Amino acid sequence: MSFYPNPTNGDLYLDFILKENADVSFEIVDINGAILHKSKEQKYSTGQQNLNLNVNGWVSGIYFIKLSCNNEISHAKFIKN
């Protein structure tokens, strides 16, 4: 999983590659653990995937992304200016 730009002021782009078709969901939490965004699980096809999240109205700070693909979970941190 990769994402950019980091830090961000508005749009955050999330890229990931799937080795097989997968059920994918993600959530964004703040530094206190509050869930700010939670996607519904969706089916994605094998290959490169791109998601876009607008964080323009969010408070400046540190946030965490949790990406779930089938039974695998990835975590990452980003900064909102």
C-alpha cells in the first residue's frame, strides 16, 4: 500500500495491488482512535487499485489508515496539514 501526498492538505490518494480478487475495506482513525471514515466492503479485481479520499475539512493532525483485503490488514500513518 502506498499513499500520497504525505503530508496532505486536501486529497489523499491510496494505491494498492491485489494478487487476486478481494473484498476490500478501509477506515481512517485519528490519533485518539476515533473512526473518522469507514468504507463499506467492496469487491475489487486483481491488479493496481486507486482510491481517493478528500480530507480537506479535517483538523490538522496525525491519522492512521487501516486497509483490509480478505484476511490481510495493512496499516499506515499520514499527516493532515
